[in-house]
Amino acid sequence: MTLKASTLIKIKRERQDDENIIPVTSLASGLPPKHSYTPPLEKPGVSPIHPNFGQETADDSLLDYNDDECEETQSVVSDMMENKEHIGDSLNSKASDKGTPLLECAGCLPSPAPAADQHIPVEDHSIVFFDLETTGLGTNCDIIQLSAVCMEKTFNVYMVPRTAIAKGASAVTGFTVSRHKLYLHRRPVQTKTHRDCLMSFLAFLQGLNRPLLAGHNIKRFDCPILVRALEEFQLNEEFKLLVSGFLDTLILSKDLLQNTGIKSFKQENLVKELLKKSYPAHNALEDVKALQDLYSALRPTPAQITRHLFTLDQMESLSSLQPLVEGKAISKTTAQKLARLGFSFEKMKRSHLQNPSEGLRQFLEPLKEELKYSMFTKTVDKICEFFKMEQ
């Protein structure tokens, strides 16, 4: 059964957090040539900064999976998992065959390696705009819906949540669960298991060229939930091989539009301000389509983009450092700097145990470039004290 886009409902989860995202360390400055995708039609007074909007793209078709398709997808992903080393070659081959990216990308991300001194030549990427629907607004909630769009290619799956849907979320989205079946406004929707949905998403991404996942407010909400789900089903390593990294368009838009007088950076408001149109803001598929148009209208430069790119490795490092943040051994800002440099909790603890007197200080030497000497010394001492108290 094909699910109509009009049935997809979304909660807007806009948290206005000005904290900078972890930057990546290298990015080329050249823009790739324009391709078939163009922004929405220009209207008078659309934007004081980016007035040259193109023509609106045609309506995308909804990609859904029936039982036969799901079996085929599982076969594709199973082969992919058995031959991990071939994924990179496969994606590079796709880039060579096509010669151009699926969507204009004003900057690209190095492969997901956290080392600060690793510089990788920039190549074109497919920008995939994605969004999650969940049982609530906390990071421990469960996924109900996963939607994504890359130009005309669209992905959408539903799954029965394993935790109760919060009353507030249900009231806004219309999602309910009864007898292990998912309903949208009292109508049943076709669902797959969480693992099948994630595997289908990997298969969708494998068909694209070195995908970069973009979304609004994904750093604080969508990414931690997605990463937790991938780890639960042991799919995070396959995900790393396919996805170059992430781009949070909420923080990107704050950077680009900070002096324009715009006060609300919610996606719905930005679309209204810049594109002079409205859209069903609680419709997941329409939301990612609108975000794709919004990104094209923002026209970020490579230098602007690089401040807001981050990788899965960096997210995992940052997550591992939370005990140090909660124990007040380091600040959130320092944790981000450590994660960007590839330092995880376990790596630092191991260096301390091997050489309690100087091991950690030597291991964290690259952090000196990020902190003043006095702050560096104080940070190392606090981390050492934290590990001593754990013993």
C-alpha cells in the first residue's frame, strides 16, 4: 500500500541553542558547478540576501516498501555488510559514472576520521535531508517514522514504537498505537521492524553518492536518537562507511542570517521569511522537501558550512565524554574540542592508567592549540583527578 504524503505528520522540535557545533578540520573552497536542482521561483522581496531563486522542483514520489521490496532490501544490505570493504569503491564508482553530484553541495566533508591533521581532497556529495518522528521530545524516546529526500528520491518508513507515545506528541501528530499496530489519525499505517527500517535506510543511502545527512536541529535531537538506534542493532559501522557526515541547518541558518533581523530560526518561519510560502509543518515528508528548498535558498559558502559539519565518530567521542562533563572535570565547550580532535573517554583513561604522572598530559598535547596554557594545565589536572577518584 502506498502511503500518501498528506498523511505524514511532524512535531517541530526547534530548540534555540546557540552553542557551536563541532567543526571539521579541512574543507576545500571551490564550489562544484550547478546541476539540475534549482531553488524555488524568485518572488519580489523574498530575501534581502539571496534574491535569485530558481524554479521550484517537481513533486517527488513517495518511496515505500512492500513485503517483497523489504526482502530485496534486506538482501542488498546483507551483501553490503558481508563486503564492507567494497562500499567505498562502489560509491566512488557511482561518482565517476555520474560525473556530477545529485544535489548541489556548497562544500564537502572528509571521510569520518577524527584525526585533526588528516586532510582529504574534497569530492562531491549527495545531500540527504532527513527527519525523525518519535514518541516524544527526549533523547531516550523511540523512533516512529524516518523520512528523507535527495532531489527527486524520497524515502519514508514507519515502525511501531517500543515505548508509549507521549500524550502531547500523539495530540499533535495523530500517531497512536493499539494492539501492536500503528495508527495515524485512526487509520492503520504499514510498518516494519526497527531493524528492517534502518537496513532499508542504509540501502537507500548506498544508492547515493557519498551522502551527507542534513537536518534542522539534528545535533541536539535527531542524531543522538539515530546513533543510539544504529548502535542497538549494530549497524553503526555500516553507517559510517556510507555516510560522510552531518550538517545541522538550524545552526547554519543562525550563522548565515544573524544580522538580518530574523528572530525565530524555526524551519517553518525561515521558509516563510525566505521563500515567502508556507507548507504543512507537521508533515514529515513535506518538511524535508521544504528544508531542501530552504538550504538551496540559503546558499552557504564552504567556509560557512565547515563550521557546522560533524561526523559520527565525533558524536560518539562527544557522547563518551559526558561523564567528565557531568563530573565537572571539563566544560561542554572543552568536550566538543576534545571530540573534534578524536579524544574519547576510554582513550584518555587508558593513557592515564599507563602513565599516571605524565601520560594524559602528553596524550592531550594537541589540545594546547585550543586552550591557553593555564587552562590546559587546569583541564588535565581535573581529568586526572576524575580518573583517580574512579579507581
